[in-house]
Amino acid sequence: MADDVSGDQLVLIKIEGMHCHRCQQAITKALQANPGVHEVEVDFPSGQASVLYDPASVTVRALMDTVVQAGYRATGFSQGRGGHAHQ
């Protein structure tokens, strides 16, 4: 049975401290380990991670804490709706 993603939210987390694509992969892995996280896209050039997640399972604060625990700085975020990541 597929996850119901209709209630999902999209958050863009600004990340400082990424130096290479290995950093990008480490952050992606760390974020994907959170419950309720359905999709993670970390963009090294722009220093941002976009995360599609279920707000009933995980908070933005927890996601940002994950980035910090992975050894990077989460400097801010902007919230969007799932499925509409057009900026």
C-alpha cells in the first residue's frame, strides 16, 4: 500500500558547511533516516535541502537538528506545500 502523501509538506532548509558532494550525500542520508521523511533532495551548489515530509511524524525543528547532528549548520528554512516545489 502506498503512503498517503496528500498531507505532506515541503520544507527548504538552508545549510552551511557543505564542502563537496560527499557532504551532500551525508546530509541526504541523515535526513532520510527520520520517520515521516518521504523525499530528500540536497543541492550542493545552492546549499539547500528540500525535504518532503509528513508533519504528523516529524517536525521542521527535528529535521534541522538532524542537519546539525550531521555536522553542518541549518541556518533557516522556508515552508511550502507538497508537490508544488516551484520557486
